Amino acid sequence: MKRISLTQYLVEEQRLNNNIPAELRLLIEVVARACKTISHAVGKGALGEVLGSAETENIQGEVQKKLDVLSNEILLEANEWGGHLAAMASEEMETIHLIPNRYPKGEYMLLFDPLDGSSNIDVNVSIGTIFSVLKAPEGMETPTEQDFLQAGSKQVAAGYALYGPQTLLVLTTGHGVNCFTLDREMGSWVLTQRDMKIPVDTQEFAINASNTRHWYPPVTRYVDEMLAGSTGPLGKNFNMRWIASMVADVHRILNRGGIFMYPADAREPDKAGKLRLMYEANPMSMLVEQAGGAATNGKQRMLDVQPEKLHQRVPVFLGSKNEVERVTAYHQET
Ligand code: AHG
Ligand code: MN
Ligand code: MN
Ligand code: MN
């Protein structure tokens, strides 16, 4: 097998296909390098003294794990000095991070969920890093939070690293979705899946069913119909999976289809779901659409949602097109 590295893939995308500007290529290389460092820390586990709680709380009101904090620092440090960025934003930081004055600034803005699936860190279950790249608005001087509030359709790149039995990097720059496997001995990312596609139909769903009693009627209806199986209104049996790491659930869906749901529900008093628009929903929605799937907030296309706040939460329905369209239609009927 002829091995194509991430670097070669990106250079060809830039030079032969004119699909990405040089600056964006370099930015993606830096993010990939940071993910390699995070993967190394994750793989050390107890030996690297990276497990357990950091005993601090983030802006989301979550207790941070040591790896949440460490991964955030790795991404900040790696991306600060390259000259491609104007600013960064993260699930783990209250507000945006400006590039220090001693470094040159670029035209891109990077957003990330440094460590996705925090509840799985200490039990050795797959976790990941999710990232999204936006362009700084024309004429922007000192970046503000407002400059980040762009709809997901404006993303110029999105991806995730998955730290599982293998470490993978799944990437889109708006020209399909490709997957790279980390060769741990060589320290390089190798292209292992080209042009990933999500089957339009599926018989597998993912939702945290412990919240059933809080769901709104369209979600209850849809899940009931799936559970009714082949003699129910959908006429087929469904299997269920819930890993509690969005990266791992989305990766399964990119490979064999499925629908992933984290709905809004009737708690406190109108819980807008759990997942964050800018660090989770938007990058995953870009990947899913680029792979032929669909992603909505129940009512509208996710990538068309106009963000109002950096840390905004949003209901998420994504994956195989026909099923996402079905549950979205149920919401639109009410
Ligand atoms: P994070 O670890 O970045 O805070 O995100 C966790 C998210 C997501 O990865 C996952 O799908 C979901 O939370 C799991 O939530 P429940 O614990 O409610 O199942
Ligand atoms: Mn978190
Ligand atoms: Mn997350
Ligand atoms: Mn996280």
C-alpha cells in the first residue's frame, strides 16, 4: 500500500486541487500535531499522572478533569505562535484567547472542545478532540466574542481526533471527509479512509435514554416508534448504542450510519440540550453533511443556526439523512 501522509494530502489539496489556502493547511498541521501530543498523554494514563479531577469548574458548570485542562493547554500552546490565527475559543475557557502580542497574527479563528467525553477518561473508553475553523471577519482588529458568532456554514474546516484503540484524525475542509490513522512508531498521520459516506438509511440510534421522562413529545414519539420494531410504524427493528463520547458515537455513524440525538428537554425549565453549538454541534454537523448525512437542531439545519453566545447549547440530531429528516419533521409538525 502506498502511504499518503496528512502532509502530502494537504499539500496536494492546496497545490493540485486548489481546495485550501496554504495558511489553512499549516493551521491544520499544527492542530494535528497538538492532537498527537494529547493522544500521547491519553495513552500514558495513570503512568503519566493525567487521570482524575483537576478540582476546578469550567464556564459550563462542569468539574474539569486533569486531561480537560491539559488538552486545552496543549492546543493553546501549539497554536499560539504559528502566525495563522487571530484568536481561539474553547469549551474550557470563559472567554476568547487572543494571540499574545509577541507573535504574528493571521486571519483564522480556531474553536475547540479539547477533550470530548470527559466522563470516559478514567475508565479507558474512547475520547477525542473536536475543532472548528472560522475566518476572521473582514477588517477585524482586536477580535471579540462577537467575531466568533458566525453560523456553522461559515466554517472553513472542521474535524476531530479520536483517542481509541487507534488514534484517528477525521477532517473536512469542505471537500468531503477523510480519515487518517496515527502511526505511533513513525509519529505520522496516514490517510486510511477516503471520502467517508454515511448511508442514508439506518437501523441504529444513539440517545441517553435515562432522560426519557424529560423529553418533549416529538422525541418520545420517534423513540417509541423505533422501539416498536418491525411491526411498528417504521417497519424495521432498531439497535441502540450510547458511548457518551460524541466523537466516538459520530465516528461510528460516519462508518456505518445511525442517528445521534441529544435533544432539548423539559428540565430547568427549558434545557436547550447539553451539547455546545460552537465546539461540538457545528464541527460535527459540517463533517456529517460533507459525508452525505444531515444535521439539525430539530427545527432547522444546524449549520444555519445563528449563534447568540459563544458557549450556547443546542439540541442535536445528526447522522443518516432519512432518519434525521424524519425526527425533524416530527418537530416541525408541533
Ligand atoms: P464533554 O466531555 O466535552 O463535556 O462532552 C460530553 C458530551 C458528549 O461527548 C456526549 O455525547 C455527552 O456529553 C454525554 O452526555 P451524558 O453524560 O448526558 O450521556
Ligand atoms: Mn465538558
Ligand atoms: Mn464535548
Ligand atoms: Mn470537552
